Amino acid sequence: MRVIDAVSPTVADGFAVHVRDLRMSYGSTEVLRGVDFDVRYGEVFCLLGPNGAGKTTTLEILEGFRSPSGGTVRVLGLDPATQAARLRERVGMVLQECGFPRQARVAELIDIWRSYYPNPRPLGELLDVVELAEVRNAQVRKLSGGQRRRLDFALALAGDPDLVFLDEPTTGFDPEARRRCWAAIENLRRLGSTILLTTHYLDEAERLADRIAILRAGRIELAGTTQEVAARAGLATRISFTTPSALRQGQVAVPDGIDLAVRGPVSVCHTDNAAMTLRRLLDWALENRLGDLDGLAVSAPSLEDTYLQLTGPDPETM
Amino acid sequence: MTRSLRLAARQALHEQRSFWRSAEYALFTFAFPLMILLLIGAANVGSYLPGTHVKNTTVFVPSILAFGVIVAAYVNLGSKVAVLRHDGVLKRIKTTPLPSGAYLGGLLASTVATTILIAALTGLIGWLAFGADPRPGGLPALTGGLILGIVCFATLGLAISSVITSAESAGPVAYASFLPIAIISGVFDPTFSGLPQWLSRMVAAFPVKALAQLMQGAYTARPFPAWDLVNLALWTAAGATFVAWRFRWHT
């Protein structure tokens, strides 16, 4: 095991979560290969990545359930490996696949959870945040999947935590359940909690997160705001339009100097100079009497493009 | 320390509420021993142990007392902890600042309450229905036997919970691991005999017969149960060692 070096408290204390050169091996398998990131107070930070990227392992180290093989980790200024007990009072956790006692009722369960913490949040407030007030006397086993996940949130919030960990909060949910889950997370953030969430859903990261780090094969590939991440990936602007029938039937040739891909009803090109490409395209359309190019759309590189480029096995599937 | 005790007490109350809410659980725990007590007890009314003036029921009622203790402390606690672990409830508890000791203490306190209630009901019904009551001066033996029995079988319950691999098999495994031993230990038949020697030696090594004999000692005069006490102490130590080695908060 590597010696965990001392961090200057001023650096680590400025962040809710501070991770430097985090490494984790199971036997000879390296799961985390030097992960760095910081989570600021009050923000929603998303660890995004495909299954098996090391998201849950990272979270379990931050939660104090696993000791890392190396690196520095501070959560709310504490070392989770040695100060887990103090950390538990200030951190709420929603883990994957944690059940409830089989006979419990909603409000009763939240109430006993509140008794575990020194400064619990009021019961009524918790029920409101997760929108479970109307089923407060229901048996837990009769709740739907989405309601159970929101009860997870309520239990994680019972101690009025400064920081909340959410491990893939909406995996396997239908759209309506996801939407309500997201609403609960947004409520949570309005209460001032710092949130660290993992997900393999892009729309979830894009919708909820202030900042994103893309974890892939045990390393952070990119980190920043959604726009920064997309821009820093160096992706081109995408221009698309409805393929004119003349082009489709081969009566018109594709324009010179433009890497235009005709994909059935839609034609697409990528460019680093959107203005020039657009001018050339319109000139070409005018020359060939194709009109204003129906369905013309210019889109900045999206998080999805970035993500797929980073994690997708085959660039052709982009 | 006082905080842990308060939390444990609260947890115990919560567990008791849950226990009584689950009709099948509570019914099975209580009805099974009491039904056996009444049915087999009725078949033994008016019979005496061969060559003695001791009524069958005087031995049978304390045997069922021991049986009730085992059902409540071993089967119930063991299968409950296995289900809690399988469902991820134990793991969830670990995400809170609740001390592990306070949580387990609460579970154990709730188990003790259930066990005492079932023992009291068994004793009461045994007395009302069959006139079986502890011998004069048998109360210390009864209390001591109860305490030892609860400690020993609750420890073994925690131990068996670590062996159970699924929530569905929790109850069956817990029952199947002791019912056959209870039968050949003569718990259900005061005149049970005729086991081959190797088998009766094996029966004597298990804690079921030891606890039954401790309880019988509170109803009829018996020699000092030195071996039974040693037996339960050894099983408790073995169970505790296994728990320390194998107990996990998650699957």
C-alpha cells in the first residue's frame, strides 16, 4: 500500500471532496489508475462513465467503505478511511441496491432514521422534498420503484447532510419515475446540499450537474462544465439538412471541399469553421437550384457527441 | 454510552412493532411451539415416565419451553438477520452514524423480549392445561436456564445467519438445522428412547438436549447439570467465534 501523503489542510478544506491520484487495485486488476477531481461546496458534481469505469469504486472509497491502494482523499476535510464515523454524521448516501426493512412504513422508517443523527431534518420537510407526503403511512413494500428511490433520498437526507452521494440514482427507471427523481434532486440542491452523483446517462448529467467528470477505464478523461467538456474534446460543429431529392438521386454532385455525408434523408458534415462551410454550402445549393436547404441545422458539439467519442468503441457509430 | 443504550432501546421498540405487524412471523413463532405443547401434551395426559411417579407432562412442558426459546432466539433472529443482510438493510445501516453495537443490541433486546414472552406463555399454558409447574425452589434454575438458552441460541442464530445465502431459504435453513436434532433429542416425546449409542452420544453433544434438561431441572429434581452448562457455554463460545470471523454487513 502506498503511503497516503499529507495534504495541506487549506487546499483540501476548500472543497467538499478532494481527490488526488486515487488508485485502487483488486489483486492485479487496476480499477482506478490515478483519479483527480474536486467537488466545490454547493454544486452538483457528476461522475459520468460507462459501466465498469470505476464510478462505484470511487464512491465507495469516498464513503469509507473501501480503503484505496494509493492517493489522497478528503471528504468535508476528513479522511474517509480513518474518520468514517465522523463523516457518517454529515454525509448522506444513496447506494445501489439497498433494501428496506420488510415491515416498515414510510414515515415511521424515516423517523427512526432521523433518530440516528445528532441534528435531523424535520420529518414533514423530508416527506415534502421527496414528494412522499401522500404515502407517508404506506407500507414500504407496496411502493413503486420510483417511490422507493425517493424514500432512499429521504433516508439519506434524514441527518441534514452537508454532502450527498447518489450512486446511479435513476438506473432502470421509466421516464416518469426519472423525472420525479430529478425533481427530488433539484429540491435537494435548493436546500444547499452539495451533491456528488454517478450516472451513465448523459441527459441526467446534462440536466442536473454543474460540473462533470468523465471517468473511463479508471481515469478521468475530461472534467469541467458541460460546455467546457464538450468544447475541450475538440469536436467539430455539426451542420445537417434534409437531403434534397436531386442529390439523393445523383443528379447533383456533393460540393467540393466539404466532407458531406449523405445518410439517406439527412445530410451531415462536421467542420471547425462553421461560417465558411455554411457559406459554401449555401452557394452550392444556389448554383444547383436546391433552394434554402430544408431542415438546415447548425449545432455546437454536445455532451453526447463528446461522451460517445470518448467511450464509444467505434467512431463510425457516432 | 447512554446514547448507544437509548438508541438500542429505540431500535428494539421499532423491531417489536415490526415483528407484531408481520402476522405470519409472529403467528408462526408463537403458534408453532404452543400448538405442539397442546397437541402432544394432550396425548401424554395421565401417563407416567416408565418406572417412576413423574408425569410425562412434567418433563414435556419444560422441553417445549426450551423449544420455544430456540425458535425465538435461534430461528427467528437467525433468519431475520439473514434477510436484513440479503435485502441490504444492514449495509444501509452502515451508511448512518448509528453504532453497530446499538443496532445489534436493539435486535437482540427485541429477541429477548419475544423469547421471554413465549416462555411465559408456554409455562402458563403448561400449568393451566396440564398442571405442570416448576418444583419448589426451581425458579432460579428456570431463570438461569432461560438466560443461558437465550444467550447461546441468539449467538448461534447470528452465526447461522452468515451461512444462509438467500432471503427465501432463511426460514427453512434455520428450522432444518435444528428440528431433526430436536426430534432425536426427545423434545417432543418424554419417553423417547432406543437410539443407538453413537447417535445418543451425538445428541448429547448438541445444545438442544442440554437446554431441555436444564429446563426440566426446574420442574423435577435432577442431579446438578454440570455437563449441560458446559455444553451451552462451549456452543456459545463456538458461535461467538464464528460470528466474529464470518459476520458481514453486506452480501
